[in-house]
Amino acid sequence: MIHQFRRITFLFFVFVFAGTTSNAQTLITFGKHSVSKDEFMRAYNKNKQPGPDVETAIREYVRLYGHFKMKVQEAKEMKLDTTDQFKSDLAGFRKQIADNYLIDDKTNTKLLDEAFERSQWDLHVVRYSLNMDEGMDPNDSMQRFQAIQALHKQLSSGQKTTESELGIEQVDMGYITVFSLPYAYENLVYALKENGISNPYRSKRAWHIFKLIDKRPSSGKWKIAQILITFPSESDESIKIESKKKADSVYQLLTQGADFSELARLCSDDKLTYLNGGELPEFGTGKYDRFFEAQVLNLKKDGDLTRPFQTSFGFHILKRISQTPTPVSKTDESLQYELKQKLQQDERINISKNTFAKQVMDKLAMKESSAIDPKALLAEADSILAATDIRSAIDKSTLANQSVFFLQKGKITGKDWLNFVWEYKSNPELYKNETNAELWQKFKPYIALDFYRKNLESFNSDFAFQMMEFNEGNLLFEIMEKMVWSKAALDSVGLKEHYAKNKAKYIWGPSADVLIMNCISEEIAKAAIESLNTGVNWRELIEVNQGELQGDSGRFEISQIGGESSSTAGTFSKITVNADGTASFMFFVNTYPDGQQRSFEDSRGMLINDYQDVLEKKWLEQLKVKYPVKVNEAVLKTLIKKGV
């Protein structure tokens, strides 16, 4: 786990050194290898560091970048990139980021702008629905179409709606906002004016009409805590009355100043939140039902409480923690990030992907083969799926190796088509009884994007750069772990020699033997201090209060733990209450003045860091011999002149 954390942290910093190669002018050579001017500029511009002047900054980065490339090359020489784990990490990263490069930027920007505009408003919507069964008799289908048209006429003219014997369902959806509904429905309701009625809309399973009741500026997001008193769904009235009495009692305690977090821990039946003071994850419009949301909106300021109210879950008491308005500027980074994340997970992203797929088909110069009869392809798909061993049947198909599409840089075979049909029809979430002819139309953009994805490095330089960042970052991590970090930690003899030579460097500042206690609440912290004052051993105290207390002890410099220089032995620090309601305090067992010698063990962490620097410098000198570094001064001076 520590190794993985170090990897993640390390990669974050080393990505700035990675770059891409090109046929541009060579800036740095190291042994038989080189770095182009373009590669260096890309890395440098991504991570410019302030310096006394441009020339000093550029020359220093040239030096560091040369060191980085030598280490990466040595890792390649040691074949550290050939392990199964390394290949798996690289493939996983590629899969993770590839989809980000398979969308149309213009369409994406348009969708984000639309989502932003809609995020500024909450809409109160009523939906009318009439179910349509698959394979329904044409007469029944027509009857339902006429019924939904009649309802639309009544709603549009303001007439009182009459009940239909076909069972039209009316649902008050409460307030919704962007991403609350399927995109097709969202488009309908956001196009309506107040009291407007949408035209009947046919989905796969029903006819729908939407009515806009109200439109209000976005209510933003809320952080709410709740205490929930539940009762079984089949409870008789007496049990519900008892639950109501309990909720009323809790409410009275709260109005008298009782701590909400503590009562949530003791009384709430919400198993997901009771240990966290009853706090719900932050939410916005459309997350909960209309009645629950109305109770939240009635809380006008932070700290306000609702009286107990009943839902199907039980009796709720809500406390407002905070309310965050929806940003009204498109430049707000937090809102833009949130909208982008939701867009990536929403069906509307397919609009951008489909636009991009058309562009890819043009870029690949995709052409159907005239050598194969399209009807034969459709018929062969049915034959293959009827086989006992489908995989074997695909391999043996006469169409398997024949080209069905020609691309600028490759071809698509009958085997690709047959595998697509097999995989698509085997996935119930995808397959909706489309005909083979319909699947053929889906296959074209799918296979184009698939080919493009597999060859992204050659089509997109940004993607190639990001993959090289990850690849070289991983290589640098592995070689540093092998040649420096682990070596320093395991070399006890070297560490002791370094300590002996540099003993004067490892001196304590003002320090103390300290007990640090972390508690789930301020009340628990106060109780712990009282127990410690009576002589209770801190380890026994933690054992008795498992889950409520954590503790650690050791010698620390006062500046490291946020203590005060005036702290004295036998005293407690003030209790610090954190934003999440947890609390901590310190007990100073002994205090020591500035300037005391650290022992070898007390210095071990600093020693390892210092010794790593020693080992790295020695290793770098060896690499410079193996990979002599030369800088093309003429090219470098052009960069300095331009200021990159």
C-alpha cells in the first residue's frame, strides 16, 4: 500500500519531465539517444519554474531533463518495462484515458454550454404516461395513440382532464434540474414555458406528455444532517405512534441545546449516517422526493431544524449544515468540472461520440468492399449464432478473412463483423432486437472508432504525449525504487557511516514526548482527558473505547505537531475540533530544550532521505559515463532568445 501511494505521488511530479520525440532539431544527446527541441519545449512549457532569468531557468531544466532521460533509458536497458505488472499498468491507463480523445470538442462544448444554462433553473414538472407493450395489436396501439392525443388536446385547451379507461398515469415529479431526466425528456421540459404542455412523445415503452408547473432559479446544493426514526412497513398504528413519540422527544432535546451529532449516533436508525453525525452527502434539486425537498427548502439558515415529519422511511428530523448557491458564471471551475463529469456519464455524450465517429470515418477514408455481397454478411451472422461453438464457427467462416472495409491504414474483415454481432447480441443491455441490417449500420462507426482507438498514438500527438508521460514516469519510479530508495533504506552499514560522519546535523529542536489522541467527537475527547487525569493508562482507555478513540505516542519537535513553545510536561493541549466533528488533543509527558543530539534511530527518517541523495548523486555520475550528455548550444540559444 505504501509502495503504491509512493508510486501515485511520484508519478504526479515526474509527468512534467516526459515528452514526445519528433524529427525536429536535436537539443540534447545522451549516449546514442537524443531529445528533440520540440520534446523539450513541450515538457518545459508544461512545468516552467520561476528563476532569476530565462536563460538560467532553461539551462537548469536542460540539466534536469537530461538526468531524467538517462534514468529512464537505464530502466529500459534493465528491461523494467517488460514485466507483466508494468504492461498491465500501461494498458489500464491507456484504457482509462482513451475515451477522452474520442469526442468532438465543438459538440462537447455545445453540450456543456447547454448543461450550464439549464443548471441555472429548477423546473417543477408533471408527467402523464400511457404504457405501450412490445408487439401490441395495431388496433390497441392506435387506440392508445388517440387517447394520448385527446389528453394533449384537453391539457392544451385548459379543459378538465377526463380519466381514460386505458389507465393514463399522472406523476408529479417535483422540481428537476439538468441531468435529472433522460436527455430526450430534459429537452422537452426545458423547451416549455410556464404551464406549457409538450407534444406527445413516444419512448420505447410508453407515450409521455410533460407539463411545466413552475420555474425557479436554481436552489443550489445543500448539506443536511438527519435523525431518522423508522418503523416496519407493515406496522400497526400503535407502533407508528410510539415512533412519533420518540421522534418528538428527540426534537425537544435538540431545541433545548442537545448535540445533534450525539443524538444521531444514539438514536438515528439511518445506518449509513448515524456514525457521521447524521450527515447526508451533499445534494441538489431532484435527488429526493418533492415532500422531503420542501422540508429542506424551509430551512432558511444554517443550524435550523425541521419538526419531525413522516415519509415512507419513517420520521425525519433535519438540520441544515450549509447551502451552496449554483455558480452563475461559466468560468467557475468547480461547476464546470461537475458538469463535465456528469456529461461523460450521461447518454448525451453519445451525440459527441457519434459526431466524432463520422469525422473518423472520413479521416480513415473508410470504404466498403465491393467484393462481398452485403446480404451474405447479414445471412452469415445468423448462421454463426446458430452454431454450437460460435468462436470456432467464426474462425472457420469463409468470410472471416475477407475484407469488408478498406481503411487508409488497414482493413476490416468479416471476422470483425461476426465478432461484433456475437458480442452485441450477447449483451442484454445493448441488444434491443435490432435486425442484422440495423446492426450493420451500428457496426460502421463502431469499428471505425475501435480502429482509431487502437492506433491513437499515430493519430493524436496529445494522446501519444500522455502515454509517454505515464510510461516514462513508471519507468523512473521503478528505477529510483531499485537504485536509490530501497537501496538506501536497506543499507544499514551505509546509514550508520553517514550518521557518524554527519552527526552534528541530526539535532533535536525544542521537543517533547507526546501522547496524541484522536476522538470521534469533542465530548469523547473531554471524557478521555478526565480519565487520563485520574491515572487511567491511555492504551487501556483505547481498548475500552474501541472505535471512538485512537492514540499514538513518541518524541516530536514542537513545531512538527503544532504545539506551543511554552508547553510544559504534564499538561494537555487545547482540544482541536475538526470540520467533520472529530476532535484531537495532546498530552505532553516530557519536554526537552533545543540542541539535544538525536540518536541513530531518532534520525532514521532524515538519514534515509539524506542517504538517498548521496546514492543518487553517485549513480548519476555513473550514468553520465555510460550516457555522455551533450547540449546543442546553437539550438539552446534560439530557445533562450525566444524565451520558449
